Amino acid sequence: MSNMEASSPEPRKRRGSDKPTLKQVAEAAGVSPITVSRALNTPGRVNKETRRRVTEAVEQLGYVPNLIAGSLASASSRFIAVIVPSLANAVFIEVIKGLQEAFEAKGYQILLGNTDYDLQREHQLVRTFLGWSCSGLVIAGLRHSKACQGLLETWNKPIVEMMELGKGLDLNVGLDHREAGACMARHLLDRHYRSIIYVGACMDRDYRANMRYEGHKEILAQAGLEAPIIELDRLGSLEAGAVALDMVLEQCPRTDAIHFANDDLATGALLHAQRLGLGVPQDIAIAGFNGLPLGQQVTPRLTTIQSPRETMGRLAAEQILRRLNDEPITDKQLNVAFRTLIGEST
Amino acid sequence: MSNMEASSPEPRKRRGSDKPTLKQVAEAAGVSPITVSRALNTPGRVNKETRRRVTEAVEQLGYVPNLIAGSLASASSRFIAVIVPSLANAVFIEVIKGLQEAFEAKGYQILLGNTDYDLQREHQLVRTFLGWSCSGLVIAGLRHSKACQGLLETWNKPIVEMMELGKGLDLNVGLDHREAGACMARHLLDRHYRSIIYVGACMDRDYRANMRYEGHKEILAQAGLEAPIIELDRLGSLEAGAVALDMVLEQCPRTDAIHFANDDLATGALLHAQRLGLGVPQDIAIAGFNGLPLGQQVTPRLTTIQSPRETMGRLAAEQILRRLNDEPITDKQLNVAFRTLIGEST
DNA sequence: TTGTTTGATGGTAGCGCTACCATGTTAGCG
DNA sequence: CGCTAACATGGTAGCGCTACCATCAAACAA
């Protein structure tokens, strides 16, 4: 009567947690698993009474749907990959906020990746995120490594490249950095500054700051002026701005205006000028880029360019969502407008 | 010869993308799928030559592992859920940075959720994240809705509740807000301020600010002083700080010191005082909480309390990682030290 | 020799869910 | 009354991967 397998009465100890599954909910509710699935995902397609029984069973068992299994079966995960070069920069944080709000409202979950301005790391992140069957991808910048570019080209889901303007892989939401730099340069010339220096931080990596410098340089050239530049080899911060001011005062004492690559640097310099007893703008004028709240609260208020950060995030999200819902996209390339904020610092 | 099924020669059009799978890599490399899996996940367990053939096939096919399938099969996802009340606050951003760096280095991916200080939303996020089979959870605060608490209690993976100190569900990393508030109150008394007002923002939601107020109140009471408080009904910001200063000047003109719930408010007030031509600290002293860089760059420097934000994130991550690696945990409750930064604003 | 360990590989059987098709039931229509 | 459409539900067959066990050869000890 006993057989050879008697020593192993249970089929086999398997992996997996002991959490209730859809099947158990189905049994408890007296329906088939597929009906439970429908009751949870497309309630409209299920009879009201059945739905009630299902929700009851869910509550009673404390069932939490296994989203991983669902994603595998449906080959889509409601993840949106977001890849930015830095979290230290308030600009990206605000863009992310815009993205987060727009996507969360539609039930998408953001997977956040941070490249630290390293294209190798960017490629790695893209690979990983593709592995999660993301529904879409938002990435900062138009420049990627060749391998990464190839990976993205064959990926047939919506992609937004943001922050800068240009023709990219798929969708694009950005602002014209060259024009922004030119704009501020024009303003400084209008105010009769003639010895203008540009100060940036890590511009080999933050190449968008370099694009602004190009615009700046072009305008100065048209006015027959040189466009000297100082590059710091540390990321922008208030402290770095203070250091930069010292460098300018020492190396180019006749400078009458500094065009900073961002508000952190500019505000740091402005506060440092106060400590040094320098008048802004009488002794030296200071301009920034981004329009962070900070710059608008110091005295004198910082002249800067308001970049629409949350808006950029929101627009990027809307473009992706439009694609995902098969809605028409009128313009694959969105030029987000910026605004010049004239403070008293110039 | 023909049969009834002839009209459907192919088995059936199935879902799923056309991306290469592990199986195809295995065929290309002339090994079994399981060997490919091992070659990718535990290269040490595979012969060197076999490994080479596999990597070659991977490269050639452009294979990207489907992490969703892997997670389902292994019932673990290398996701870490991180739930914070707000992304608008620089404090949480820095904590997240600390978490991100520590987890990313070990190959974990953060799933970020934002409750907007809403316990209902928190519960919803926890449910969703549990559905992703996260390996661990980091959540801000010790207070959760009852349902959420229940869900977490039965979840047998590492949890860190952070930001505040106390006995929680599992692990805890935080600072003693009551003591921090007391500390600053003592400092203000030392400096002979006697008419001290506390100013907070949305303290029903930001209850940790309230804990600091409790500490503040206790110290003042010991000195026989009242502890008046003004609560703003908007979140902390530079602008809100300016508004708050106006309120204090109007409602309690004899105030000689303001203890703000955070640096944003305090710095906003400080800058506004300058605009009004008020001397800080001669006319009014100002103190904050957090030790954000901003407050250390204004003149006078802000007196504040340095909360170890990135450290808190890093420590939280380390606790989780220790659990995940079955390393011993000496203390389930970590009290992160804070430091009083005395500026010239008091 | 025989037994035991180690190293490399493979086969089987799911993980928990949803896409796809099929079925039955009721309503609507000429 | 037959025919179609709409609704409600169920069965089957995977999604792409890994846990678990088994196998087989080579190495080594007794």
C-alpha cells in the first residue's frame, strides 16, 4: 500500500510568499480567478453583485495584487523611467516634481535614475529600466552614448528628451539655451556693462551651460567685445559662487558684470559681495540663470532668467501620456518659453 | 488532407514583445537557458569558456534581461520603497539623496512615493509598493493610519521609519525633535531674549515641528516664560517667512526673538528684515532649524540646528541592507545627533 | 575499489497574473 | 422566431525567468 514516494508526502516545498493570491480570493468569492482580475482592473465589465463579493473577499483576506505577475502577463508595467544627471541641482528636483505629479495622477510610477553626468552610467540605467518593461522614458539631454542611442532607437515606446531643444529620438521638450544666454547678454549690454565675464561650473559635463555661453559670446562679439570665461571644476553652489567672485576680483579686477551659469553661483557671489562690502550693481553687476526663489528674496534681487522647470516636467509627462493613450501629438518638439526677470543686481 | 484547423496555420498570435529572451540567447550560445541565467547572475558558477559564449550571444542579440520575469520567479525585486510626505521640502530631498546613493551602489532601485502629508495616500502607496514585492521599505514618520499599520506589521521584510525617534514597527533612524527645540530655546534664553515667539507652518501635518515646539515650550516654562506660537496655514518657504515676520511685528511688536520651525521660514524673515531696515539681531533675533546651506550664506548667518539629512538617509539604507544581508543589527533604534550652529542672527 | 565531494550543466515545474478565445445568457429587432 | 449584439463569466495557455532537484564527470580520500 505504501509506495516509494511515501517519505515525501507533500508535493514539494516551493518558493513564494504565503500572501493570498488572486486564486484564493476567487475561491473565497466563489468566482473564477479571471473574474476577480476583471473586478479589480476593469470593474465596469463585472456585475455589481459579483464585484461586491470580490471586494469583500479582498478585504477579508487582506489581498494585495502582485503587480509583478500582472506586469509579466500583460507585458507592461506602468513604470516611467526618469533619468537625470543630478539630484543635487534644484532644477532637476523641480522638473521631477512636475513629472511625478502628472504621472502619479494617472497611476504611473516613476523609476528615478541619476547618472552623475556620466554617459556610461546613463547607458547602464537605460538597460536596467528597459528590463523593467517601462511604459515610457523621460531623459535629460539629447546626447547619449552610441550604445545607449542604439538601445533607445529600437525601443518602441514613447521617449521624451528634455531640458534642451532639438530633434531627438522621439519627443522633445526643452528650452533654447543659446537664446537664453544671448538674451541675458543683450540685457547686460543694454545696461552699458562692457567688461562682462561668464562664469560656469563643470561645463564639460553641464554642456547646456556651455550652450548659454555660446549665445552670450555671440552677442558680445556682435558688439565687438571679448567674452572671457571662468570655469570652476566643482558643481554650482552658493559656496562656489563666493569662490568665483574672489577669482574674478583677483584675475580680472576691471570686470563690471558677471554672467553666471546659474542662480546658485550668482546668489552665492551676491551674498559674498555684501560680505566684502561691494555694491551690487554699482561695483559689480551680477546675473544668473534659472529664476530660483532664493535669488528673488535677496537684496538686491537677482537678475536672472526664469526657466519653467515644473512646467517642463509636466509637459514632458503630458506628451508621454498622450502617446500612451493614442492621442494625436501636434508637435513632437515643444519649445518651452523662458522669461527674463530683471532684478536690481544689474 | 486539409483539416478544419487549416485556416489558422500558426498556433496563435500571442502577446509579448519581440525582444530576444533568455531562451534565444541560450540557443545562440548552444547551452541551456538555466546556464545563461547563471552566467548572468552568478558568473562564478559557470565555466569561463561557457560564460564567454553566453556574453557573446547576449551582445550579438542585444539581449536585455526581463527583470519583471526574474522578480516573479524569485519572488523578490530589488526594489526599495521610499515614502516621504513632500518633495517640496529640501530636507526630504537630501534624505532621498542619501538613500539613493547607498541603495544604488548595491544594485537596489528606489520606488519613490510622496504622500503630501496625507495618511490615506500613504496607505495607498504602501499597498502599491507591497504589490511590487519590494525588498525593503523606508518611510518618514512613526504615525500611520490603522490599516496601513496593520499591513506593515504582517509584512516580513525590513522597514525603517525615519526622521523622528521612537519605537516603531521594525527599525528606526531619527532625531530627537523635542530635544532640538529645547536646545534652541536654551540658546535664546542664554542670549537673554525673553519675549520669544515660535513660528511654524502647517503644524498639524508637519507634526515634527510641533514636537520641537513642545521642547521649546518646556524650556521657556522652566524659565517662567510664556511660549506664544503663530501657525501659518501654508507650507514653509522664503515668502512665508517674510509674511510671518510682518505678522509678528504687527501682532506682538515687543517680540525680541523668533524661533522658526525651519530654515526656509527663518531665512525668508531674515531677508525681509533687511528689506524693512530692521537690524538682526539688535531689533529682532531669528533662529531656524535644519542648517540648510542658504541660511549659512546670508549676512548675518542664521543660527539654526544642523539636522544630518543625507546621513539619516545613508544610515536608514545601511540598516536595511544589513537586514537584507543577514548581518547583525546592534541597535534597532538609531538616534542621529544634531548640532547647533550659532550664527550672528541671534 | 568504493564512497564522497566538487564543479558544471540540464530538466521540470512553477511564480501569480492576464490575453485570448469560447461559452452561455439575456436583450433588441425586424 | 431566428439572428445579432451586448453582457457576464470561465478555461486555457502562457508571460520570461529562476528554485529545486537531478545528473554526470572529474577529483580525491579512505
